[in-house]
Amino acid sequence: MTPTASATDFDPGAAAAEATRAILRDTMDGRHRGVVVDSPPGAGKSTLVVRAARELAAAGRRLMVVAQTNAQVDDLVLRLHEKDPELRVGRLHSSDAESYDPALTELPSVSLSSKAGELDGLPVVISTAAKWAHVQGVEPWEHAIVDEAYQMRSDALLAVAGLFERALFVGDPGQLDPFSVVGAEQWAGLSYDPSASAVATLLAHNPQLPQHRLPVSWRLPASAAPLVSDAFYPYTPFRSGTGPGDRRLSFGVASDGSGPDRVLDEAAEAGWGLLELPARHTPRTDPEAVRAVALVVRRVLDRGTVAVSERSEGPVPVTAERIAVGTAHRDQAAAVRAALAELGVTGVTVDTANRLQGREYDLTVVLHPLSGRPDATAFHLETGRLCVLASRHRHACVVVCRAGVAELLDEHPSTDPVQLGVTVKFPDGWEANHAVLSHLAEHRIPWRP
């Protein structure tokens, strides 16, 4: 079949630039009070936020920026300073000790304060949603940018909505839903459900707001973008900014024939690898699976793995800092850290999906959330959790999992009650897991430790 012109002539840079122009046009000159931007993994969300902030500030528009965590706030401040060292930025922080990155104190154009009134005259003021919720007695800002808007609960948006006149909402709809420490069943289906995401509630009440999407992922390679897009973003598809062969992994040491080495060879060739252990119901911190994860990481380092990409002219070593291990639970992450320490490995990021959101690595090793489980709970089937774990890598992702997950999914179809008035999230975790497993089956390396 002959490729269509749109398939062969796609220019990722031009597509991303056109999307950005349209977003900024609606933000700067549009008649609506809000603009929503859907950003897939690695599509340049932070770059968009920084550019929009700079353009609003250059136009003399007073701007407040809302992020969800202190780390996100500090990162945005540092990015703004890197792009525009002369731009005066206020970092509004809590009165708690160590509530901001000490590196910010070294930036002459950045002002730090726990009182919004002391930062009121600055072109840009940045803080967390939790801190903004306590700001009172100030003139509303002309514009706001809400970063990670899909991870913000609607009650948090309501708490800050009176502080700005217009807003740009930027976020990733495929990531984990907003976190809540209490059950919200009693509000399910109501238009004011406080546990719903800020974007969901905003669009439910304002369906006429302009909605844009960033069409290119600059993180995910050509081997990963189609799967992640189809499995997790069916209504907001995206493409990779690179093509087949633009990125490559290779090893300085040949395979020793073991399961970990064979799955690494497969991942280097195809971008994905499934190291499948024998089917078995196990404790959550399955010792064999945990050790398998650690062995894969150890072999990445022992084999002198190097990466070739558009970021450098020659091969670059894949060091421990460029590797991440993702798990569903904190005790699993702790077990992997201990197993890595036994193998003499340090410097590798090991964390849960929640904490890996927004981060990027050359190679990731994932302990599948359903590996060894006797049941498929709502927690383990959450679409966003699998999406985060499968979308942190620039080159390759290795999944460690016990056999039998496909059968487990078929034995435990979704039994969540249907709530009237609740927008059905699509795809659901059951479908997304099947889609990912079906693809991983093509790159399966069975191994009995």
C-alpha cells in the first residue's frame, strides 16, 4: 500500500510550531476566559508554559502561575530564568522551612516571599495551588497559567479562581487522576464533584472554551509513540518527533545469553522488551521479580550501553542517572532499591508511577502493576498508572512481569458501579492493559531465574 502524503510528509517541528502559535493566539487575543491544552508525554508542556509566561509578561499582562507541587514550581522558576535571566519572577512559598529550592536564592531576578503582597508588582508570580488558595486581599491578576491542570482537583481550582481574570490550562490527560485522601462516592455524577479534575469540571460548565493539543512527543521514540498514543490517547493522538533509526541503543559487551541480556537486546532492537517470569501468585514484593528488575539494570551498566540520538553527534553512555525503575507501590520500590544495592548499583532512580510523572530517562525498567497478583483491583487497573510507567523513556522500556496477566484480566472484568452523570474515562484500564500486553507479547523473552 502506498503511504499517504500526510504520512510521508509529516513535519513534527512545523506541526508543533503551528499548534503553539494557535495556543498563544487564543491565550493572548482570544475572547474566552479560558484555554485548555492537552499535552501527551514529552510534548513540550513546560516549554509551552515558559514561552506563554514570557510573552504575557512582555505584553505587560500581570501573570500568576499555578503548579501542583513545590518541585514543579521551582522547576518553572529555573526554566524561566534560563530562558530570560532579566525577567523578574516572584516565587511565593509557604512559611515552612525548605519549601523551595535553595538554588533560587542565587538568582538576582527572582524574589522570594511567603506573602503575595510583597510580590504583587512583579510581572510573574509562581506558586503551588495550595499556597494560592490562602492568598487574599490582592488585585486579581490579568492572566493565570495552570500547569498540570489534569492533576489539579476541581475544589483546588475553585479556591483560586477568584485570583485571575483569564487562564491557560495545560496538562496531560493520560496521567494519573488527582489524588484525594477521602472517598468521593457521595459526589459522583454531580457537576461540583470536588474530586474531579479541574479540566473536567471546567469543560463540563464551559464546553465552548477553546481546546488545543500538542501533536508531537519529543520524548517518546518512534517505537513507542504509536502504542502509547493508541492505548492511552485515542481521542488526542500524537506522533513522535523522531523517526525509525533516529535513536539507537548498543552495547560494548556481547550478550551472555541470560534472560536479562536477551530482553535488553530485544529492547535495543525494538524499543520494548518483556521479561516474562513463570506464572505464580506472589507477595507484592515478589523476590524473584524484584531481583530480575535489579539484574536488568545491572546488565545495562555492565554491558557498557550507549545511546545515539538527535541530541548529540556521537554515542553517549547510558549512566545510572539516565535509568529509572518504575513500580506501582512504595514497598516494591524499596525492595528494588535494596536489590540494586546488593548488586552494587547506585544512582538509579527507583520510584512509584506517581513520583515519576513528568520525568524522563533514556531507559526504563518497569515492574508490571499486575505481575503475580491474584486479582485486578481498580488501583492496579488505573489507566494513568500504566501510562506513566510506559512513557518515561527516550530509547527503550523493559517490562518485568509474571505470565498470566492476560488471563487475569479476562477473569476480572471491570465491575465498578456505573454512576449516572459521570463521564466515562476512555480507554479504561482493562482495555489499556490488554493493548499494552498484546504489543509486549511480540517482544517477549520467557525466563526462569
